Amino acid sequence: MTLFSELGLAEPLLKALESEGYTTPTPIQEQTIPHLLEGRDMLGLAQTGTGKTASFALPILQRLDQIKQRAMPKSTRVLVLTPTRELAVQVGQSFKTYGCHYRLRHALVFGGVGMVPQIKSMAGGVDILVATPGRLLDLMNQGAIRLDSVEVLVLDEADRMLDMGFILPIRKIVAAIPKSRQTVLFSATMPETIVGLADSVLHRPVKVEVTPAATTVEKIDQKVMFVDRENKRTLLAELLGCPSVGRALVFTRTKHGANRVAELLEKEGITADAIHGNKSQGARQKALADFRDGRIKALVATDIAARGIDVDGVTHVINFELPNEPESYVHRIGRTARAGASGIALSLCDAEEVSYLRAIEKTIRQAVPVDYEHAFHAPHIASRGSGKPKPRVQAPRPPQARPQAGRGGNPHGEHAHAAKPGGHGHGGAGRPAQSSSRPAQGGKPQGKPGFKGLPGGGRTAARG
């Protein structure tokens, strides 16, 4: 087993990793850190939850310390571009955590908040700038930021930035950066647009592929649940009302849909909130903090907003609505089973979404197993979807006979095991299992859900 101490990292970085409880690198970290320490360009194909932030943050911090020079006013030595403000905040926090023994200056630039504090933070120059493309380009056009001193450029989650329409801003930003630089590009998928971008910005790159593009994490237990549209909300409430569901991320296709689902769950007695682009930055940060700290059980999100969610212990991802872009499925379910843990991904598929399911299965190159045993199974939809329909062993319960959310019963029958004690992603063995569908207020969910393949797991690999 390789240790961080064997990768050529400096002692201050090893001390920071040790204080965070990290000893063993993830595969992406083990494969990328030595090359990036050598100054090579990098094309990394890795899904979220593989530890890719630490894989580029650690070598960058070491480089900045070894090549000591002061940043010029309004400039930065390192630029990291991310698709969302939430991800920018988390990447910035990772640099702060791993660089705690260095005297380096950081700044964050993203939309949704005032420009003046960001302009002031850049006035004297910084070592590391983490930014979203739109706001960065705005400040560049105002003369508040200059990029002619950038030594290292990182394009994080490049496929999502292109999905969000940032290709032109990215090209304008790259054109303002010196060609004699180190460039790192990370993407979970490799569509033609990413191939073109990589060819234009990378110079003789090392290619590292941890999980093949457009495939799903092996440790995620995937299931599709065929259901009529009018029964979707009731089925969702039953799933989340099950005590064995610890912390769930629920996906909708629209912002309005996210709000409606969150309100529905609250009415059913399930603590929930929504996160999407129409919410203020403060509201988004509060919802994310409540989810991370266990004050809410379910966070309902759109694809774009979810790209910045990096929360340990997400036991379930539930696709209340299937994505119309199959690559988004990969990103969605990657929110669980992070850093070696296991997780559950459930997809609620109605008649109009069968074509989306077929596209997803083609993209991930495998069929999603069907759950035939839930209370609202729709055989007429299953016959058009994945696999052949099975006869039901029991007739589905009528809606009026369903148990109320959080009051016993397991709607996901084939996983109806008792909840086991365990941590929430950092190895908290010995914690009592939740007996209620609502987590303790102000605390983190106290136990792993009782699904097969969800061990407590230790915190050895850097998730950042």
C-alpha cells in the first residue's frame, strides 16, 4: 500500500495531511501527484469523490513554496476554474487546509455576491485564485484582475463547465494566460468538446484515467423503480421515511421542481431543503451546511447546483426525475460511494422517461437493475424499460394502505435489513443506529443505513 510519504511531498504537506487523518492516497492521487510535482501537464479522467482536488492542490502548494516569488498586484500565480460557486468554495477550503503550514494568499471569485470584496482581495495580488468563469471574465474586463503572471492553470470538472455554456469565457481566459505554464484538466466524461479543449490547452500531457469515462462507480448499488408519475411523490416519501436512509441527495430536472419536492417532503415530516441557481448564495450555503451537519435528511438539487456538493456520508442518491443528458447520471450518482465507501442510487422512472433510461444504460454500458418489489411498481412501464417485466409475488398495496413516512416499514423491500451502527463517512464506529426517520437536530446522522455493502469505513484517503 502506497503512503503519502512515498510520493515526494514536502514535510509541511505531510503534517497537514496527518492532522486531517489522511495517510493513504486514493488511486487518482497516487497516479497524478508525482507527475504534477515534475511540472507535467495532466489530463485526468476521474469522477467526483475520487480525491482529485487534493491530487492537484498538494503539488501546486509545494511548487509555490519551492519557487518563492511575490504575486504582482491584481494578479495570481495559480488559477483554478470551477463550474459552480459551491465547488469554488470547497476547492478554496482544500488549499487552505493542505497549505496551513505555508504563508500563501488565496482568493475566491464567483457570482451571486458583491464584486467589491473580491476586487479588494485581488488588489495586492494572490498566490492562488479559485474562480468561476463568468465572474472572473467580468472582473478581467473591468481591469480588476490580470492573468499575465499565471504559472499553473487548473480546469476542474471541465465537462460540466462546457455543459453550462462556459466554452467561450474559458477560451478568452486561457488566451490571457502565458503559454509557458503548467495546465491540469480534470473531467468525469470525455465528449468530443472536451477532447478539443484538451488538445488546445494541454502540452504533451500525461493522461490518468481512474474510472473509465461515462462509467459508474462500482460500489454504488443502482436500482431503477418504474412508477406512474402520479405515484412518484408518494414513493419518494416512503423511501426517505425509511429509517435506514441516512442522508439522501434527491435530483430534479428543474429549479421549480426542486422547490416543490422539498416542500412536499417537509409536509410529510421529512426534513428537507432545496438548492439551485435561483437561490441566493447565502440560502445555498445554509442549505448545504444544514445537509452536511445533519439538520436536514434530504437535499433536493438540480444538476448544476449539485456539482459543488462535496459531503461525506451521502448514503443515497435518488433520481426523482431522470436526467435528459445521460452523462449527468454519472455525476449525480457519484455523490454517494465517495472515497471508497459504498452507496445506493435509486432512479424513479415514469413512462415519459424510459428513453432517458435507455440512453443512460447505453452511456454507462450496463443495464440498471430493476426493483420489482416496491409498492408502486408499474409493469406497463417496466415492459418498455430495462429488462423484461417479472410477475409480482405480492399485489401492490393501494396508496391509502401505505405506511406513513418514518413510521415503520421498508419500501425498498429487497434491502430490508436492520440498521447497523457505524460512522457517517469518517469511520464513526459504535454510534447507535437511527430509529427515527428524522436525524437528531444539530447533529450528523447517527448511523449507516441498513443496506448491504455499506461498511463504516475509515478516513484514510484524502477526499478533497
